[in-house]
Amino acid sequence: MKFLSKAYNFLVFAFLYAPILVMIVFSFNSEKSRVNFGGFSLRWYEALFQDQIILKSLYLSLAVALLSALVATLIGTLASVGIHTMHGFKRKAYLAVNNIPVTNPDIVTAISMMILFVFVVTRFNTMQMGFGTLLISHITFNIPYVILSVLPKLRGLNTNIFEAAQDLGCPPTRAFLKVVIPQISQGIVTGFIMAFTLSLDDFVISYFNSGSTAQTLPVTIYSMTKRPYSPKINALSTLLFLAVMILLVIVNVRKSGENKRRQNN
């Protein structure tokens, strides 16, 4: 049974990561072929960093991901505190409303937000489809994930510490910043990283809400697939994969460090 369990795990991981491994290997292929490996070369990475369209989309994606993650983390943390203080049916109702965008298909969220933006643009003529609408849409779909990351930390928080800080003369706002925030910081950081990676990876919502002036990296990659195949896609996907892997390693190392400190205390 142990052998079968290990073999099953090996097959699952091989199925998941073999395509990624092939993509990484062929990103260093000196030829343009997707079948024959002609030798090790960095030509496609050099071509990637010389492509101004890809670089512009990368900068835009990073800016939108960072800004949307920061705003969503701030709003989501405050919303989590508000939901945590509720009780009974009201709390369940807010949690249900928060979970709808998570379980809802991305295409529904994308089209509904696009219709809203088009209505505002045509009705009031106060904005145009572009960076602003893209940022708002990313903040909107990131907030529920931040709430789901922060709420479990609030549930495990000892409220007596917050009340003790107030009894000792600390104002509520200062007590919240000095006592509550450090206790739930792990959930906040996890929510921020999740929001950042989801925003960086998103295609559907970006495709419908970016307009013609602000194309994110996934949208640009999609447009590249309509043209003759270029191994620059392999190089770009490899760099994105490595960036996500580094973020995951940082999160796991941070979690293990905090767990060790708790055990020592």
C-alpha cells in the first residue's frame, strides 16, 4: 500500500509539473521548434526583454496587481473586523454575500462589471475604459479573498488582550493598531500575497474591463497566441512561474518561522 501511495503521488505530481518542466526546458531552446531541442540558448529571453509591448504590459500588470492588492488588503481587513463583530443572521448574511464573488464564475463578474462601467461612461461621461476601470475591477474581486484570509485569524484572536489594552488607558484605535493588527498580521500578509498573485494572473476580468489603452500581461499573451508561435511565450511563462514559486517559498518560510517561535514561547 505504501508503494501504491507513493506511485500515485508521483503520477499526480508528474502530470501537474511535467508540462511546466517541458516549457522551462524549451524556453532555453536555440531553435524555434516546439519539438526538437537544438541546444541551450538565452536568445528568447533576450528577445523578451527587447519586446516593448510585453514590457509595457508587464509594468502595467505589476502596477495594477500591487495597487489593487494594497487597497483590497486595507478594505478587506477593515471589513473582516466589521464582520467579526457581528452575530447571528447578520453575520451569516454578510459572509454569504462575500462568498458569492468567490464561487461565481469569473466571466459573470467580468461582464457585469463591464456593463456597469459602460453605463457610467455613456451616462455620465466622467471616465473611460482603461487603467481606472481595470484597477477598480481588480480591487473588487480581490476583496473577498482578503476577507477569507483575515477572518480565521480574527476568530482565533483573544479579545481579552484588546480589552486589557483599553483598560490600561490605550485608546481603541491605538489598541487596534498595536494589539490586534500584530496578532492577525499573518492573515493580512497571506491575503495581500493572494490578492497580488490573483490580480497578476487574471485574464477574464482584465480582458473585459481594460479597454484598448491598458492591456495586462495575460491579455497580451493571449493576443500573441493568435499570431505565429514565438518561444518568447515560454520564456515569459517561465519567469512568471519562478516569481510565483519565490512568493510561495517566502510565505512558507515565514509561516514555519512563526510556528517555531510560537512553540518556543
